[in-house]
Amino acid sequence: MPGRREGMLSEIGKAQAEMRYSFRSASIGQLYAGALWLSSAAMWVLVGTGAGVLVLLIGGVFIYPVTALVSRSLGNPGSVSRDNPLREASVTIPIVGALGIPVAGAAALYDIDWFYPAFMVVMGAHYLPFSHLYGMRIFVPLGVGMWLLGSSIALWVPEAAAAGGAISGVALVLVGIRAAFDYQQEFGRGSSPESPD
């Protein structure tokens, strides 16, 4: 039934547009996360591995609150409507990412140099569904890139762990900048998407 399929695709497209509008195309979250990874890698090198771990773990708890708060302060909702079919996924995807963090902790207990690579693998996998959640393909190369780089560092150059953290931070900042640009292109004139039915 082509008509039904087109209707479903239209509804998903509207839901994704509302996600992009509500959270400024995920730009704030990516910029914050990128700054967090860069700060963590700097602390790892300058202060010690424990400080780097704590910055990333504690700061990571605030990614969603900061994203929602800054979005609201800039005039966006910072949440989606109750009837948005992606609303549940917008809650569960970050939770699934958080549930993977103990894997990074376990890897770090075995070898502290595996902390960033394991975190990169977990977060890389966590970013892949963002491409569907926001309707933004940029999250596919981000997720795959973090996963591949984390795996490669863990297998072949674990002593380059902090470099992996810094590279992840730079990648996240670049994605955040690109997402902010895309947001301005789509909604810069003050237009907002209609909520999905």
C-alpha cells in the first residue's frame, strides 16, 4: 500500500523535524559533549588518569539537562510533544548509551588505557540511532568513526588513549558546528515544524 507507506514516512519526517527543532538539531548536546571529551583528555594528560575519568563520567550526567536548558533559553521547547512517535526513543537511546558505560569502567579496571577506547566504542554505537531519531545522516559517520577508532586504539595502540579522547572531542565539536549550521538553514527564519498527529 503505497499511500499508507507514504503517510508513515511523512509522520516520521514530521517527528524528526520536531526533534531537530526542539533540540536545535542536537547541536548543543554535541558541542557540550565535545568540550567534555576535550576537557577530560586534557585532565588525563595534565592531572592524571583518574581526573580524566571523573570529568567525562560526571560531566556526561549533565548532557541532557544542559541540552534541554540551553535549548529552552534560546527559545526552543527542549522537549517534544507527547504524541511524537519518537518521544520514547529520545528517552531510551540515551539510557541505552548510559547502560554501556559500566563496560568502559570494567575495561578501565583491567587496563586504565582501555577507558577511552571502550567509551568510544560504547558511545559510537549509541550515536548510530541518532541518525533516525533526528533524521540526520551525520551521526552515522560519527558513530562508526568513534567505534572504529576506539576499537583500533584498544587493539593496537592503547597507550594513545588520551589522543582518542581528544579526537572524539574534536569530532563531536565539528558535528555540533555542522548541526548548528543545519539548524540555521532549516529553522533560521523562525519557522517551527508542525507537531506530528
